Amino acid sequence: MVPRFYISFVIFSIIIACDKANPIAFDASKSLPGAAVDLSFSQIIFSTPQSNQASSDYWHCSLSINCQNVYSLNLNQADTVTIAVNSVTGDSVVRLALFSGSALNGTNLINGATTDRECGGQNISDTIAVSIPSAGPYSLAVGRDWGNSADASGTYMLTLSSTLVSMSEFAKIYSNTATQSSGYSCP
């Protein structure tokens, strides 16, 4: 049998050694191939280019607020991306917007306006192909129209597919935030 003193000494030595160890530091300006974990939303971020991405998600909007979930993605070349929102529940009416960069206002690449795309009724899927002009970061807002939806919540399945294998770093960055668009239009 090992004496308690010896076990205590070993544990104390390990603690002292850990306190003296250098912490691991990552350079955020560098990217690593493969997958990394974004702990802010516990979502996997794929940095290897993909041609398809999917996410099952939900909305829970504040009273009288058109809310949206926002996803970031990076495209490594000009491409055509198809955005599909299916399996919509909660008598929800879908709003879509795609912006170049991280700003959530300005010109929506889906309709060329400062409005969200809203072309369906309650629980209606929406699919649109968007021509992506150049490589770079993009922000996709999948919104829920408060005034045309019933209740405050609903679910959906988001699927993105690209003509070329060009999408990477797909991650949800905001949940249920108020839309910044100036309204909605179809197309």
C-alpha cells in the first residue's frame, strides 16, 4: 500500500509543475486547415472548403420584433450559392438577407435592395440562388417576420449549397437579434 504522504507529495508536485508551465497561445490571425470549435455557440467551424452546409435552428422573437439568426461564411472564389430554408414551423414567415462582409445592413445581395427578401406565407419554405461576386466573408440573416407570423417562435432547416467547392468557416454568430433591414420585398 502506498503511504498517503507519498500520494499527497505527487499531487502537490503535479500542481506546482502545472503552475510553472507556459500557457498555449494561438495566433488568431492564422487559420488552421480542418475543423476548429467556436465555443461561443459550440458550433463546429469548417475551414476546409465545402460545397454543402446545413443547420437546424429556431427563432424566439421578442414582442413585436422581426428577429433573425445570423451566420457567417467565407467563400474562397466567386460562386453561385443556393440558400434553402425548409421545414418551417410555428406559423413563421421567412425573411432572408445576404451581405458582403460582417455588416447586417446595406445592399442585400439576394434582392439588390436594403430590404429582406420575403416571398412566402406562414410555414412556407424559401429557396433562392445567389450569384456571389467575389471571394471573401459574407453574413447570412435568416429572419422571421413578426407581423406576418403567428406567436413568437418557430423552427427551420437551413441548407447552403455552392456550385463550386468554395464555402468555409460557416458558423452561427447571432441568435434572435432584431433585423436591421428597412423592410421586406419580393424579390
